Amino acid sequence: MAEQETGRREAGSHGGGIPAAGPGEPGLKPMQDEGETLHYRACPLCEAICGLEIRVAGDGRIRSIRGDRNDPFSRGHVCPKAVALKDIHEDPDRLRQPVRRTNKGFEPVSWDLALREAAAGLRAVRDRHGPRGLAVYAGNPNAHNWGSVLYSRPFYRALGPVRRYSATSVDQLPHHLAAYAMFGHQMLLPVPDIDRTSFFLVFGANPVVSNGSLMTAPDVKKRLKAIRARGGRIVVVDPRRTETAGMADEHIFIRPGTDGLLLAALVSTVFEEGLDRSGPDAGLTHGLAEAREALAVFSAEQVAPAIGIEARAIRSLARSFAAADGAVAYGRMGVSVQAFGGLCQWLVNLLNLVTGNLDRPGGAMFPNPAVDMLQLMGPGSHGRYGSDVRNLPEFSGELPVSSMAEDMLAGGDSAARGLVTIAGNPVLSTPNGRQLDKALAGLEFMVSVDLYINETTRHADLILPPSGPLEHDHYDVIFHQLAIRNTARYSPAVFPKSAEALHDWEILLELAARLDSGPWLERMKGRFMRGFLRRQGPTGLLERLLRNGPYAHTLSFRQLASAPHGIDLGDLEPVLPQRLRTSTGRVHAAPDLFLDDLSRLAESVDAPPARPDELLLISRRQPRSNNSWMHNYPRLMKGPDRCTLLMHPEDAGRRVLLNGALARVRSRTGEIVVPVEISDEIMPGVVCLPHGFGHGRDGVGLSVAARHPGESVNDLTDEQRVDPLSGNAALSGVPVTVVAEEIRPAAAPTA
């Protein structure tokens, strides 16, 4: 592959090409081979954005989906989820035109009628109850779809100052809070430079299964093997011996919810033993002395009993990490979804900072993407207002989703009475799903932009289905921002959408046009902006964003569209202080909101032990799944039941439970019955359920998922358990009891 003058590498130039096309032009002409059509595309089903090679037969059916060996980033890697693109495209359960709920079930309606009724219903709620009478929830798939990312803002503007929620507050909100407070922008999220690190320290993450999370990294397994092959070290801290822990040099069990104490002790040890290496970047940092003083009380000896790890092991880990030549700490879901999630992510960043590993090759670095989210999103905000019942804090215009159901059910003049969901299934993905089920059933009006009738959208008055993932072009606006290497890839549509279909961005613009209100001048501004956005389309916006990006003089849309395998823009490089957005132009090592929250962490050292009959529940992700929306695809659901309760042999023995036996699991919010899977990969005192199941509810239009319903872990999680600092749900470490399910004999037949 020839080197470009800029140092970029264009992958696959020897393998044929796609003719250049400008914004607004029809689909790029793909390669032809004996009646087959060959398409190259990035996979939109998880954060790894692996390159795909899709062969389409002459009759329009997908013949094969394989990894693109010429993709400079994924290098031919592909996970089992990629084949689900064929199932999604051909799924008979997928909605292809709008449907309206009636007394007899959902019935198809025209787009014109659906859009008119959707707008009329939302306007009616807004007129009766004011803008706060409306709410909107955006699910995880929005981040994988550039139409939603680029076009949600005009829709929100047309709705007015409504309550906004998203999957962010059951996932990564602590990351954004730490980035906002330390670096000045919610999207300045450092990622591990795992291709060059010599010590990878992992807290509550399983990148072998997730393909990286807030760390876009295809083929993590091979990259982890490379760390060890070059003499590096991998240490995983987790209550479960995950697939990633199985590849590590060392796995350390930790009690759920105590990672904050361990992280505080690691940073405290670095300071106490003089291991800190701020080096030449000391002048770029503000507050190190304050952090040192505040964390002095969290000695290894002080926290060891609470977390179940010996003090000498904590100190040894701190010394090894600080001594490594290029090390990086990485904390993900397990440390975000707990009561100290905000502190955990601050402390992860602080550990990288004080050991000299922030903005350093092999450490935690900031990508420099071709389309920079720092230009598209505001820096963030925190605590400007709160939720109705518990006053949980706003972040960047969103309220914590843990407050959504209770604020709906509270009644009164301020309660939300109408809802829009966009590509989300919060009944299965947010805490206390049964309570949300009840709240949704009581709404005055609800609209969903979604491909399916799922556990949430079954409550909608109207469902507006967008085109499928292979029926629109694609650029990963979000995940290039989180990638361990700077790359760019544009993917044209594989199939044209039908004449009757609308893309998600078209649906949002059409709804916005019908909902816009306010002063005349504001309406005119909105009309002008929507007209501009409609004429441009996402592809036109991409061209403009590239012209204003960091590679503006060397990378155009035409060049990107002519590189079917993507373009490599090079290794991550140090970018501070240029990319900082703080008021001082320096990294804020000790923001007041974190220092003030340390007293709460200190109190947890003396928290009472769990009751003898109590276990702590955590969740897990699986290679053939991604949240709740990938359970309707036959290729991914083959094999034995995957919705099982992992339990340590000691805990199972005390409850007289055998492998495969049914157990009743109870929490404050509800109870479920699931089969037990006995394994020593889970530590004693902890049980584990996969996330995303629970498809046995009435009125769901998912035929494959209905045959593998499982139970929802979020029927056990508790909306009252949150990180009060960030508002993120504390889904991990939920207290539960587990007992053997009584099997009642079938009733004898009557005479």
C-alpha cells in the first residue's frame, strides 16, 4: 500500500475501487463479479466498526458477509454479530411502514397519516400540559446511526424544552462527567492506546466480548495477545473471570461496587510512595496537590477489608503500574454502573495522569478524528436542574433515566404525559422495567421511531419505522471519536430503500416541521435550517464537516468515497493542551464536585456486610448479543439457553441448587425464575445474569425472541440505586436473595 504525502495509508487500493461521488449523488457503483455485487461497508452493530465484505446475488439476496481483509483498522476481523445484518434486512418481523395501535392490535397506515397523527397527538399533549408534559428517550442504536446523530437536534428544538432521557445514564454518563470536569468537554474521552501499551489495567470491562466499549478496537483478542507477545502485562479487576480475564496475566476478584475504594488506594499509594510522574506535563495540570491531600485517607491498609483485596497486593499493583514504560488504566461498565461511578471514572483518569500516562503513547490518549464531535456538541453542563421526585441532576440537557418512570407516575401538573422513543427499549434496558411498563401504559400519547414492536414500543400509539441499516449510507460519527487509531470510512447503501420508506433523519425532519412552534422569527429560523438539512442530507453534512476538520487540506469527501476499505490516518498522537476546553487551558486534576463526593466514598469503608442470605447481582454481555435488540435473529440465537444465573459452587451448595435447576431471584423491585449455571468464574457472594432478555411480555412482535424469552435483569435492578453525583443508574451489585424454585406437580386429571 502506497504511502500518501500526508502519511495516510489508503487501504485496498489494489482491490478495485468505487468511483468518486459527491454529496447528494445516487449510490456509489459497487464492484461487479459474475452476476454478484460486492459491497464494502463498516458494520454498525457494535462499537468496533469492523469492515465488512458483503456479496449480493443477482436476485438481490445477501450471499455472504465476511470481514474485509483490506480494512486498515479491523484487518479482516469480524464477530458473530455481523451476519445479523442479513437477518435484519430480511426479518419478516421488521416494520416497513408505519403502524397505529387500535383495539384489535397494530394496523398499517400511510406515512402522511402517521406523521399527521403523531404531530397532532404530541402537540395536543404539549398544549394541555406545556413542554414539560412531553419527554423523549433515545436508545443506544442512535449512536450507531449518523442520521440520528446529525439530525436529532432540530427535532429536539421543535419539541421545545421537554424532558430528555437516553441510554447514556444507564451506561457511560460517569465518563462524560469526568471528561467535562477535567478536560472541559463531555466528548474529550481518553481511550487506551492498547497497540503500544506495556501494561493494560482493566476495571469492570470485558473488551474481548464487547470489542471495546468507549474504546473502538476491532479484534481485541489479537491486540491483547500482542501486548503479552511484546512482554507487556494485562491485569483485570472484576467480580467475574471474564473472557478478557481469561487472557490476562492476572485476574483479581473484587466485591461489586468497591472499585472506587481500590482506585483511590492506588492513586493514594502512588502519591504516598513518591511514584507520581507528572513530568513535563505538570504545568498543564491544575489541582494535583489538592488531589494528593484529599486521597491520603484512602491508604491500601484502610480500604483492603472493604474490597476483599490484601493491602500488599494493592501496593504491588500500584508500584508495577507506575513503573511500567507506557501503561493505561481502563474502566468501563462495571465501574460506571455503580453508586460511585462518577468518582471511579475520575480516579481512572487521575491514575493515568499522575503516573505520566495521560496523552502519552501507550497510555490514555485522545483520538483526532476527521469529524470532530467537539465541533458538533456543546461542552456539557451539570446540575442546572433536577428530576421532579428526587432532584437527580441534569447532565447536558438530559435527566437520569432512573427518574423517568417515577416522574411519570408521580402525577401533578408537572408529570410527563407524552413520550417519543427513538431506537430504544427502556423497558428492558433501564432499572425496574416493570415500573416503567406501568408508567408507559398510563401515558396520554406515545410515538416510537423504531424497526420493531418491542417491549417498549408496544405501548406506542404510532410506530414510525426507518429504513434498515443496509438501506442507507453510513459514517461512524461517534466511534471514530473513540477509536484507538485515527481512521475514516464512508459506506454507501448496499440496497436502495423502497419508495415508501423514510430514513430516520427524514422522519425526524418531517416531525419537526409539523411540531415547530414559538415566535414567528424562531419558526422561520427552524424552517430555514430544516430546508438546508433536507437539501444536504447526511452525506452533504459529512462533506462540510470534513472541510472543517483537522484533515481538511488532505482528506475530502471525494477521496473518502473513493476508498472503499477506509483510510488510515495514523497512530494516536499527543494533543494536549490544544484540544483542552477548560477555562484555564489546563487539565483539572481535582474538580470540586469529585473532592466533595469523597466523603461518601470514605463512609463506604465501614458499610455493614451483606446479610447471610443476600447475594450481589451483576450483569454480563455476550458475544452474540448487544443489549435487547439482537435477540430476533436466528443465527445469533442458536444453541443452548444463554439467559442463566451464574453462581459460585459454594453459594449453590448452600441453597441446594444443582446445575440447570430453576432458582427464584428476588430483589426490592421484583422477582424472576431462571436456570442456574454453576461456575467458579464468578466469585462467592455474587451472581450474574445477562443483559437484554425478558421477551415474554404480551403484545411483542418478535417471533424469534419470543422462543428464547429469558428474563430481564432489569426487573430486578432498582431505580432507587443511583450514583447521586452523576445520576447514572447503579445496576451493579444489586442485593438479591436466591432460593430453589419449588416445582409443583401437575394437577391430576379430573374424572
